[in-house]
Amino acid sequence: MISNPYVAIDGPAGAGKSTVARTLANKLGFIYIDTGAMYRAVTLMALREGVDLTDQAGLTRLAQSVSVVLMPDGNGGLKVLLNGDDVSEDIRSQEVSKNVSLVAMVPGVRKRLVELQRAMASRGGVVMEGRDIGTVVLPDAPVKIFLTASSVERAKRRREELAAKGNLIDQEQMEKEILRRDQIDSTRAADPLVQAADAVAIDSTSYSVKEVVDMIMALVTAEEKRP
Ligand code: DC
């Protein structure tokens, strides 16, 4: 029996968290929550408003005043609303990707978004993905996954994802950017990217999405059967 119907999926950029989490949520009938999208939405707002990305107090004020809402898009994915506007596409821009780690390292921004994430989870079954879900946001999640893949594979996947949208980026440049973000995300003082002690690590380098989802489903089923 699962008392807290949460699945927490953490891991570095490009490890396949979003596709896996979305597929899993649809299978389980749970809500899918992409917390990275929330950090991206605050970053987009900061860029639009011209807030200095080294001004931690300014970024904290901004995070406290914006409305960030995630809604099902009707296709198993998510729509991201920033102050009521659909920014689902805009938050995936290179400009936001390059700068989001700087915004995500600000403790005041994290505090506000973690509160929103916990409020969303309190409504019921969720599959939540991010960097600190198993460690900070939902430490009581009965199933915690730490999803990784080699940096070459992660850069390849991100590159293909962007190329499908008409954004052509060099593999080497993509690898550099992914490693830079890993470095900032794992070494920041506030809630760094680390594997929770009770998380199951899955290296997805040579597995398909379906194989990874099946592995996690097996863990959820085992958890449900526990007395
Ligand atoms: O998963 P993503 O690439 O969309 O995440 C964007 C950024 O947000 C990434 O640099 C790490 C940060 N992030 C975070 O610090 N904590 C989370 N729970 C989710 C994302």
C-alpha cells in the first residue's frame, strides 16, 4: 500500500526525465509535474523584466510575485502559464536554458517554488521530476529514482529534441552547455542535485524510454504490494 502516492524522479539535464515521467504519469493516472519548467518560467520573467541575474533579492521578489501554473495540455504533456500567459514554448529557448541555473541557485526562488510544488503534490498522485524532489520537495516519496545517462548521450538527446523544432546546435557546444549546467546544479549551496540515499539509480544510456518506464513501474508495483 502506498500511503503517499508520489514518484520522485531526479537527475541531470537530458537524462530523459521528462519523457519518462510523463509516460509513467499517464500509465498510473497520476499528475505529471515538471519542476524545471517552473524555474524556467521565473527565468523567462527575469529576462523579460531585465532583472539582473546576479541580484538575488530582486530574483526572490520576482519569484514571490509571479504566478506560475502547470496545466495538462490535453496530450499527456504540460502547459505552463506565467501570469496567465502560455509560455510553454518560450521557456525552452536557448536564452532561458543558458541562464536558468543562475536563477535556480537563489535560495529565495527555491523556497517559493518548493512551496508551490508541495501544494500541487498535496492534491494526490503525482510523478514529479526535477533535481531535488527526492531530497527536499517530497522526502517521503515511496518511490525515488535518480535517472542518469552519459553526458555524450544526454547532449545527443537534447540536440535531437531541439533539431526537431528547427534549432540546430553543434554536438560539442551542447555537451559543453550540459556539463556547465551539471556543474552549477550539483555544486550550488541550496538544494544541490544529489542522489537521495533511498533513491534507485537508473543509468538510461542504453535503455529505451519504455524499458526505463517498465523498470519504474515494477518498483511502484512492488511498493504497492508492501504490507
Ligand atoms: O529540467 P530542466 O532542464 O528544465 O531544468 C531547468 C533548470 O532548473 C536546471 O538548470 C536545474 C533547475 N532545477 C532545479 O534546480 N530544481 C528542480 N527541482 C528542477 C530544475
